[in-house]
Amino acid sequence: MRFKTPIIAFLLPALLSLILSSPHVLAQTSDPTKAPALIAGQGNQLARVKAGIEAGNPELVAALKKIVKDADAALKKPTTNVVDEGAMPPSGDPHDYYSYSPYWWPDPEKPDGLPYIWRDGQINPDRHTSDVSRIESMTDAVTSLVPAWYFTGDDRYAEKAVQQLRAWFLDPATKMNPNIRFGQKRRGHDYNSHSGVIEALRMRWVVDCAILLESYPGWTEKDARNLRKWFGEFSTWMVESFEGREEAMQPNNHGTWYNYQLILFSIYGEKPDIARSHLELMPTRIFGQVFMDGRQPQELIRTNALDYSIYNARGLVGVARLGQHLDIDLFAFRSTEGRCIRLALDYLTPFILGDEEWPGMQVRPIKKSGATQLYWAAAIGFQDREFAKILRKLPGDGLPSPIVQLLDPLPEAW
């Protein structure tokens, strides 16, 4: 995309040698006439990415180097599942996902600390003893191993990814049940928290990685069919369960990202009617979340309001991009008062760039990665290079995570 320096030309041969050491470098892993039908990313751009790596594009080479480094680390780790470790879920079924809410802490005025109380923006480290750490370990492994295999041709990566996917989703002894009834539980509170549903969002790139694996012989047709079935069942649970219905009604980023993951998972899980029905409701959400001046008031009440405004805007852009798979154009939606996704981005831009002082609360520096992901996705979704230009003005290199660079690249000319 940018920031090419003369010295990189001298470093590229050595760098490529380090990364692409497999004898099967860039081997063709699928029918060259048929691009993988990615959902979150762009399957029709993968051939261009491969060609860019072969040609020594420094940013793509660096992204692949990071992916391969993480994949090499994943090769040495045991596969992760939802059963082997952690506290028993309230159901008594170890296959149920179980995690603790991030912002809930012991009440200092109670001897046993129960029930827990809310401290917005302050993450209780106890949370990391639950299944949220294991789902992150699973997704980190899969989303490094599969791209490493796809772009180098080294089958070791694919085989390890197959083992990990089977352990988490398919093996009867270790698989996760297709629900998150017990996500983000609050100690001392008897009810289930709908907010735990959002933790499934960590699996969004697992979907595209599984699609890439469909060209690997070790990932069988039965594996692929059963994984799609799992996500279809999870989508059904999201629309039928109490926790899912409650999360769907949330007027803030939780509701937006509920829509995103439900639409993504239901498309992959071969439940297009679910995806379409929720896409058709999105204009109502956009109208309710974006005021006429572009503010997102539901996010302004948070202690890190700019971060959450960016996060929700990312969700809106993401949902609109998913809508393109079903020919629903949410990028073009504009209410009679002018409320639309682009208005939210235009409002945020001067605050993100530091041209204006943020009027709300923001108790910590904003997450640079969130802003980068927002404008990267907006540039692709709106097909507008103005958003790509904003990336150049952001602190740092203006590049998102390696998997985004490789599976969801900007147009070549940008």
C-alpha cells in the first residue's frame, strides 16, 4: 500500500528465503480457475496476494513472515478444546462454553465479594481463567496455521489446523456445544448474561480459514460439512435462545456485532434466510444508532467512548460488507434525515486524527488498531480511496493485522 523504502529491495531476497523455506512455496492449493468463496475476506484477491508475495511486496512479505512465525509457534503447542480445563459450567456439561464477564469485580463491602459489581473499562484478570482464553488460543492457532499453509504450501500447518478444528468443533469427546449460554457470567448473579454472545466474534476469521482448508485433502468433505452444520446450529441458537434474543435487542455495539456474527455464521452455516432477515432489519439499527450529526449516543456513555464509537462503526461497516453477499446494499442506505454509516465515520475522523478534541470520556489512549481496521474496511466497502488516504495519517504504519492484509487486501492501486 505504501511506505516502500529503497533499502527494502536489498533485504527482500533474504527475507523471502527466511519465510518461504518450504519446497512447496506458493504451491497451488485449489483449482486456479475458482477462487475460494471467502465471506469476511475477499477470495477473488488471493491470487493477487500470492503474486505480490512472489514479487516481493514488502508489506505482504512482512505480513506473511508474522503469520508464519505464529504458525511455527502453534505447531509446538497442544491443541485446545473446551472440555479439558476450567471450571464446570452451571449446566454440568463440560462441552458448554463458560466464561466470566470482564468488567465485574468482587464487591469490597461484602465478605465474600458477592454479588460482583460493575466497573466499566476495568478488566478483572480472573476472566482469563475461563474459556475465553481457550477460544482465543484456538482462533489464534487456526488463523495463523491456515494462512501459513495457504501461502507457503507447507502441509504441516494445514494438518495442525485440521487437528485444532476437529478438537474444538467436531470430536464428540472434546467439541464445544453450539451455544454460549454461559458466556460472561457474573459471579453471584443467577441469570445468564446475554453479553457473552459477543465472545463468538473471536471465531470470525476461523470461518474463512475453514473455507480455505476445503482445498486441502486432509480436511475431508465430511469435516467441511459438519463444521458448516455446527455454525448453522449455532446461528439457530442465536436467534432462538433467550441469551441470543436479548443480545439482538441491545441498542449499542453488542447488538451490532450480534448482527455481524449471526449473518457471517449463518451464511457459512448454510442458513441464508437467517442472514437475509437480519440484514433487512439493519436500516432500523443504523437509524437508531447514528444521530443526524454522526454521533453514536449509545457509545458515548462509556468511559472509553471514542474506542466504543470506533468499535460500533466497525461493526456497521462489517455488516454492510456481509450484505453484499446477498445483494443488500447497506452502504447506500440513508434515512430522510441523512442518518447513514458514512455519517458516523465522518463524525469520528477529526477526533481520531487529533484535529479536534474528543468531547466525551476516554480514560485511556485509543486503540490504534481499531481505527486502522475501521478505515481499511470502509475503503473496501465503500470502494473509496479517501478512506485509504486517512490510513496514511494514522499513527503507525496504517496496516491492520496480518490476516486482514493477506485475506482482505486493499485494491492494488491504493
